[in-house]
Amino acid sequence: MCVCVSRIVRERETGGQPTPPAKLVTMDISGLPVELWRLILSYLHLPDLGRCSMVCRAWYELILSLDNTRWRQLCLGCIECRHPNWPNQPDVEPQSWREAFKQHYLASKTWSKNTQDLESSNCFYLFRRKKDRRVLCVGPGYEFESLRVALAAANPYDRIVLLPGVYEEQSEIVLKVPVEIVGQGKLGDVALLVSIDQHCQTTRLCNVVFMPAWFTPVVYKTTSGHVQFDNCNFENGQLQIHAPGTCQVKFCTFNQCSINFHSVALCVLENCEFIGSENASVTVEGSPTSDRNWACKHLTMLAKSRSVLLQAPDSSSCSRSKHEDWGDSPVGNIRTCEIVVGGDHSNLPPALRTPPALEQTCEKEAELNGNLYTAKEGEAMTLDTDSSDSELSTGSENEGDDQSMYKLSYQAHSLSHMLTKVIYSRPQTNGLNALQNDFELKSLEQELQRDKEAQSLANSLQGCLIRRCLFRDGKGGIFVCSQGQAKMEGSIFRDLTYAVRCIQSSKVIMLKNDIHHCKASGIFLRLSAGGLIADNNIHSNCEAGVDIRKGASPLILCNKIHSGLRSGIVVLGNGKGIIRSNQIYGNKEAGIYILYNGNPIVSGNHIFQGLAAGIAVNENGRGQIIENVIRENQWGGADIRRGGDPVLRNNLICCGYSDGVVVGERGKGLIEGNTIYGNKGCGVWIMASSLPHITNNQIGHNSIYGVAVFCRKDDANDYLANQGGNESFNDEGEAAIWENDLDSEDERFASRRLISVALVESNSINHNGAAGLYIKSSEALNIIANAIHANQDSGVTVFQSTQLTRIANNSISCNSLGGILVETECRVELRGNGIYDNSSHGIACKGDGAIVENDIIGNLGCGLKLLQTANMKVTKNRIQALQDYGILILDQTKGLVQDNLIYQGKSKKNILQQVSNAEDCIVQNNKLLTFKRKSDIAWTLENPPARPHIEVTARGVSTATNSQRVTTMTTRFAARVDGGCHNNGSIFCTIL
């Protein structure tokens, strides 16, 4: 039987008197259109709606369908609350007005839920008497003319209603009994100029404006009880909550007013607005107390039921209009990190168009061209590095069968496996698709599932919970100190000096907040502070988005940190932390800047489209930088200098507008296992006085050199002025003297191979736009066990080397010019290399040193060419040139050419010596191996097999024999060479 709505309407018209049963007319819900029922029900009040919903399922669903009409009117018409999404999104409708009204109604009763349960008998609750609550009216012409008088006459849980007016007290009011104080009328009609000290268990204040009394700035204080503020305004005063006291503040405005929490166990601020603070709007001080009062249980349940981790993402927060307010944001799906370089860009959005590969910027010097080419060399072909090199061809595609008889196979040398991993395709093709699959960003849910510590932090509830609040137009947002703990969810911090400051072993948990347009950094962490900063949007700040220093060690997950006027994240002064799965883009300076012994773990981030370096490590900074995508940055993808000593491992560094990795003056670090691909400058750029260890990297398809080693030192002043040297590293005037590194040197290098000379080993350097390896240095350098393949110039060019450069056990093949070029006055040692199938000479040398135990096979020019003032010891090499001389000795060459094995080529040119003084160049005991078609079998490289010979070890590579071991230098030499950089130098250097 359905309830008759006419009965309910009559009861309301007759003052609640029931209609006699004889006059009732029973009506079914299907008797009228639904729209008409909704119109009738829109006149009912809350109790009547409740009765109707209990009749049957059809009536229950009908009441629920009033969500956007009657329930919305009830919610917005309540003087005790505001719009459910105030103050951050007052124009966004809640998912359910009825649910929002229900949650507010339940929360408004929290203050009175402190009745102690009787434990002596479970049935005593049947005899509990309901509290008799009186309503006391305060105002002119009523029983009580002042709040103090009404409080003196109030019984526990009475309701005191303040009529419109201003109520001022000349001395402090002490609350001794729990009461509810409510202002009548609109917010602002009732103003209290008081100072209240709460000494009772609980109190609620609603719809009142608080202003400080003349004798104190404190408008409210509690040291033990629970207080609830609903829909109040606070002007120019302070609230103080001391443990074990607690508070719940909802829909309140704080205008130049602050709240101080001291060692609280749990307090909740929801949907509040903080404006124009002169210091911090909220201060949380002291470790959360273990002495929890009765309200903590109810506050915990309320906090968990409305956690942002349980809420579905709001699609409006990701809308384009909001991104436009935030500033420039990447176009397209930045989660999948689509990478495109070169090729046809016409179908791409402008923000993702990466420039095509640079044309060769280094013109061949006239002298170089004149000395390297003969009439025979005019027939040499430039290899198509996209096709022919993939088959490891040992000559021109046009050569005949007759010439193929002379070929020597070298595919089985020790580095042949590195050539099988080469990405042969140009960047505009699918060459990176397989690589990108390993670098997909993880969501916060995925991170919390795999990291129990992060999950525990995200779910913890201690100290102060600040949810869906707005902090704007003031100095500070939230200040957490002295082991305090605060949690922020879904709040907005804008136009402040700083948003959050956490110091002194305190802990801050920040989830899904917006932090933007701060005059300094968005988030500061100091003095061993920690916590979780996850899924926030941090952008457009004048300094760093997140600033970590002095032993602070936060966990930074899945944030968007972008469009900053300085760096995205700064770690310095022994700052640590874990920075994982963030999108860091569009910042004016380095995406992540590490200096002054900063030592974070940076992994799984996408750092892109920055206006400077992707990651900069400077001033003795350290850190582990692992498995990040660093792309499309204006300066180096990773920039290391001035004592920076990071581990840069397994990153994808690609599509940059300058160099992939820059190791500047006094830079160090282990650069291992990275894919450095498609950058507009060089793959790796190394400057003077640096000591990097570059190993096991894929360095390919970069527009200039694969690896460039230059003598030029940094102009430190220019660099710091652009890269972050003016950042406010001095904290409030303190001297920039950082603590000594807390880790011992043994601990620091426990898993690192110590080196004393810059070392480039075990890299695949291929398909770069100029030389694979270009050296113009005044310091010693070791180049060991690299596969240098199919570059658009020589494999290795040693343009300047006043100290010894050791080039050992490398595979140098299929390069568009020669294998190795050594210029005048350079000191080199070439030992154990395999130099195969290059389009010009195998080795062309004008310098000093030794060429020992190399295989120089299948090159289209001379096998070995010594010219000008070369002074070389050439022994125990295996040499074959198909179309030119095996060894060509010209000009004023000196040295010793002895015990070499020369395989006859098609041209049958073996050794030609045309020198001015034959006594200075000794040629002896060289063996010529001729080929007879009918009697001889095909030639092979054996005893030993094709070089290089490499033994793979746990800590790198070593050579096969003691005679081939490369020693390290114990002395260092640093000098500035006149003339500066090579004119085809780093784009980064050109910017400076």
C-alpha cells in the first residue's frame, strides 16, 4: 500500500494534525506522471521526504530522482554550509546533492558524539534518557542580552542562538559546559569580538564572524576538548589547538588569520579559504600525541570515508581550459611519451615537432681533404648507413666476384654482438617503439601497489588533515616543524610566497593538490624532513617547484611539475629523496637540478621540453638517475660539471635540441647503459678536466659527433647565470656552507669502478652525423672496447691530444670516411682494434705513438697511411686494402714499421715508402701474403681470430692478454688550449 501524498500535504497545512483514516485516499505512484510527482514532492521538507522514501522501492527511487531539484535546494538553503565544492570549484556540481547534504548533516553531529558507552551491561543503552536541549536566544529584547550571560545559564548541549548584531566581550570567555553557538541570518549578520578558552569536552560554533578582542589576538583556544566550526569567518586573529584537543573546521574563511596546531593527534580542515596571511596560514608543530581524545575516532572515520584516493578522477580537472590557465602544457598523450625525430612533421602538432637531423656542419678542412684522398680514393663509395651496414658488408655493393675472393671475414670478433643491437632505422621510423615500451609512466595506483612504504604514507592519518582548501594571496600556506605531521588533499595553493614548508624531521603528505604562481619555491623541505608528495600539479612558480635540502628525504611520485621560471626540482645541501614517475616539463631551467652533495634517486620520470638541461648535476652533486625518459630539452639531456658525480644508468636521452649528455669541467660520474639517440647536437660532449666513465651506452643517430672530447673549459659565470646560479640557495640569509658528505668514500664507490683517466668503453656509437668519436683534448683519455659503426665521417678523429690517448680493442667499421684519423702532434696508442670496411683509409696518421696488433681490413683507401711528421711504431698488425696500398709512408715520416702481416688486395699494392729520409723510418720484417686463385683456399683471420678480443667481466671489460691491458694514468694534466672550441663544437657551448 502506497502512502497518500495528500495526507502529508494536509498535515503540513493543519500544523501536523493527522487526517482521520476514513478520509484517506490511497494513490499508486503510477497514477500520475513522474514529473508531476516531482513537482508535488518539491514542497516537502526533510522529515517528510524521509517518510516518503520509506514506503516502497518505487517511492524510494522517486525521492532519489529529486537530486538536482529538492535536494539541491535543501543543501544550498542550509545556513550551516556552503556549496559542496566551495571554495575551489564552486561552479562544479557534486556527483549527488543528496549525498553532499547527508555528509554535511552527519558531520554537523560529530561534536555531540562523546557520550561514553557503559561497559557494565550491554542493555543499559535501552534506559539511556535522551538529552533535553534548550534553545537560548541572545540579543536585544530577549532573555539574554550577552553571550557571557547565556553561557552562565546554559546546560550541557544547549543551543545558543545569536540574533544579528555585534557582540563584544571585555575579558576572556571560558567555556565550561558543551554548547552549540549558532548565528541567525546570513553569514556576516552576527559578529563576535571575543577571546574564548574552551575547558569542556566539546563545542560547536556556526554561522558567526570572529574578530579578536582588544586585549589579545587569540580568538579561540582549546587545550583538551573538541571544537567544531561550520560556516564561520575569522578576521585578523589566531586559533590555537593544543593536544589532546582536536578540531573540525568546515566551510570557513580565514582572512589574515592563522591556525596553530601543537602536537595534535588529528584535526580536520575541509573546504576552507585562507586569504592574505602575513606568515603561515596553518602551522603544525610537534609530534602527534598518543593521548587521543574521544573525537579522534569519529574524525578518523570521516577522513577515511572521504579520502581523495577513493574518489574517481574529475574529468574537468584535466580539461583543456584548465590547462590553459596553468600555462603551456604538452600536446597529446604525454603519458605514452610519443617520440618523433626527423622525417615528415606535417601531421604533428607544433609542440611535438622535433627538428630534422642537422646537415653536416663541420666542413672538411682543405688540408685534410688534400692529404687523405688520392686518385684511387675518388672511386670510394659513401655507404648507405641505413641498409648496407646492417649486413656488415666488407666492400662496395658494386664490387665484382673477382674482388670478393680477397675478402676476409670479421663477423666473429668479440664486439659483433653489439652491432646486432644497433638501431639502423632513422628516428622518424619505428626505431624507438620497442625502447619506449620499457619507459611508460606508472600511475599513482601502480606506484602504491608496488611500494608499501608509499602506500602506508598515503593512508596514514596523523596530525592535521587539510582537504579541498584554498590558500591564496598571502606569504605562506602551511608550515610544519618540530616533528609535526600534516596531510594535504585536493587543495589549491596560489599567489603565495611559498605553499608548504616542512622542516625539523617533520613529515608532510600531499596528494592531488595544485600549487602554482608562488613567488619562491612551491614546496620547501629542510632539516631531515620527509613524507610523500604524490599526484600534484606544481607549476608556474618563480623558483623551484620542489626544493629539497639539508638532509630532507621525501618520496616524490607521479606529479606534474612544469612551466616554472627556474628548475622543476632542486636537491642540494645533502638533500636526498626518491623522485619517481613524475612528468617534469616546460621549466625555464633544469628539470631536476642536483648540487652541493644532493643525492636523490631519480627513476622512471619523463623530463621533457625544458628550456635548459633535462637533469643538471653541479657543485659536487651526486644522485642515481635511472630509467628516465629525457627528451626534447633545449640544452643537454643530462648536464654534469664542477664536481658533479652521478650514476646515469639505463635512461632514454633523445630528441634534444642540443647534446644528449654534457660532462663539463671537473664533471665525473658513471654514464652506463643509456640510449642516447636522435639529439640535434652530439651524443656525449666531454669538456676539460672531467673524469667520466662512459660505458655500455647506445649512442646513435645524433646530428653531430657521437662522442666529442674538447679542451675548452667552461665559463663558470656564464653557466651559472643561465643554469641556476642565482637561485636562492642561501636559506633566509644563512651562509652557503653545506655539511660534509655523510657517506664515506668507500661507501660511495663500493659499487663503482675507480678510474683515474676519463674512460669511454663498451659503447655502441653508430649512425651519427659526423665522426663517431672526436677528440680535441689536452688530457689523457682511454677509449676501450667500443663498436664505432656507420658514422657519417671518420670513426675516430684525434684532432688534438697532447697527453696520451689510448684507443684499444675497438671495432671501427663501415664509417663514411676513414676508420681512425690522427692529426699532427697528437699522441696516441692504437692497440688491438678491428678497423673494417670503412670508406676511406683504415688509419691515417700524422702524429706520434704506437700502432700495435690491430686488424685493418677491407677499407677502401689505404690500410695504414703515415704522412707529414708522423712518428709511429707500427708492429704486429694485420692489414689488407682491397684497392690501395696496405701501408703508405709519405713526407717526413719517422718510426718503425715491423712484423706486420699484409694481405694482398685486388690492386696488389702492398707497401709504398716515399719519405725524405729513409733512415728515420725503418721498414723491416713485414710479411706479405699473396693470393693464388687455383691453389689457395679462402683467407680467414685466425691465430688469433678477428680483433678485438674482449673478456666481459662483472665490472666492465678487460683485454685478452697482458700485453693488451690498458694502464691508467696516475697523474692528471689540465691546460687551456688557445683557440677555444672547435668551430663545429657543442651547440650548448655555442649558447654560452
